[in-house]
Amino acid sequence: MNTAIKPITPEREQELVAKLVDLLSSRYDAGNLYDILRHGLGIDHSDMEALGFQLRDYYEEVE
């Protein structure tokens, strides 16, 4: 059994991120999704937008 870890290509990484975005978007309503991304994962607003999330209505100001 080969247990060596193969590096992931940038293209494959993009594909997997897109699938994760789709999965999260389909499972959670916008308010809960924002909470998970912002507070659970610490993703900032610009990164959310770069990933394709449309959650501006839920943005909270960070103090």
C-alpha cells in the first residue's frame, strides 16, 4: 500500500474549493452560513466574496 501523499495541483484545489462552496451554500441558510464562515472559520469578508459567497446583507463590523 502506497501511503505517500501526493501534492495537490492548483487546478484540483480550485475544483475542491468550488465543491465545498456549493455544498455549504446548499446546506445552510445565508445567516447561518455567514456565522460559520466568519465566526467558526475566521474568514474575512473579502475572502468570502473571493470564494463566491454573496452574504453582504449579513456582514458585521469587526471591532
